[in-house]
Amino acid sequence: MKPIFVLPLAFVLAACGPSMEATLVFDDQCWALTDTLSLEADLNQGPFQAEVELVLMQDFPYTHLHLMALWEGPGQAPVEVPLRRALLTPGGDWLLKRSAGTYADRFVPEMELPVGQAGRYRLSITQNMREEAVCEVKSVGMRQLNKP
């Protein structure tokens, strides 16, 4: 259940312009609890803001996706933020865009990610739904929205 393509798990993409990105693509379309997507940035001011992109297969069996975000940086205790994303309307219709057998979603999680002092910060995201792998997930990505 390892991702076949990982752009950086704990790697800084310096010199990529105003935004930095990281993506996990799952070869078996299953997101294991241990599969972590991380994005690092050298910051001197905040707050930090990131956009999350999900690509789910059309047979994804859940109405919501639960994620856990972990924010780490110099001089501060790590902060865990649970995230919940609705995927269907109460009537059962997808809220996501469908294309070629997949559903895609981009969203900016509502979370405060403070930058207390200049240094290297890391935002990590894992699935927080169950201990077993969550299947019918093609990929998950993150993109920094504000300039470092």
C-alpha cells in the first residue's frame, strides 16, 4: 500500500515560485493510515495557508472524508487539527466534479496555522477515518497558497 509517486514527503521544493506542492498517488487506490503527505516551507511570517486536492474513484463509499493535519515549526508545540470534508449532499448527490470515472475536489481547510518565529515549518496530512486503508482514493495533494 505504498504510494508509487511521492513529491516530497519531507522535502523542500525551493525555487518553485510563489507556491510549493506535494502529491501522493496511490497505485492500489488505497490510502493507508501510515501514508503521510507533507509540505515544508521556510517561513518568517504567517499564517500559513494551503489548498488540498483529492481525487477519488467513482466507487468511493463514504459521504465524508476525515483527515488529520499536523502543523510543526520552531519554538512551538505541534498542533493537530482534525478536518472533515463533506463529499455528498444530504440527498446523496456528489458535491465534487466528475471526470473519467473520478471525482476531484480542491478546498482550503479552515484551520489556523500560526508562524511564531522564522524557520522551517511542516504541514502533514493523513487520513483519519479508520485504521484499515481507505480505498477508492486515487491521489491527495497539497499546495501552499501564500508566499514563504
